[in-house]
Amino acid sequence: MVVRYILPTGQATDALGELLSADAATVVVDGKRGVERIPRGAIIAAKEVPPPPAPRRPREAPSTPAG
């Protein structure tokens, strides 16, 4: 989930992560910055987003001919 909200400074920021809980006063998101408790009144947009893709396997080095 991504939640865009207004900080006390007036600047907008995003919380991206798993929605842990939501009630009439607060939305709680667990993301890369840790658990964020966001007041409902500060939220300007929110939506579900798909989970991140699985990590790619490392590429194998091209083989060199022997000789």
C-alpha cells in the first residue's frame, strides 16, 4: 500500500509498505522506514500497490573457449 500524507512542515511524503491497521483516527503502515502511524486527517491519497517483484538471479558470466 502507498499512503501520501502531509507532514507538519506542510511537505507531502509517501509511506510505502504493508498496511498493518486502520481505524477512524490512524493508519499504520510497515515500510522501509519502519512502522509509520499516520493521522487520517493528514492523508491526501492512498491505494493498494502490487508487491515488489522477486529479486533477479545474477547473470552468469559468458563462457570462454578453452585453448
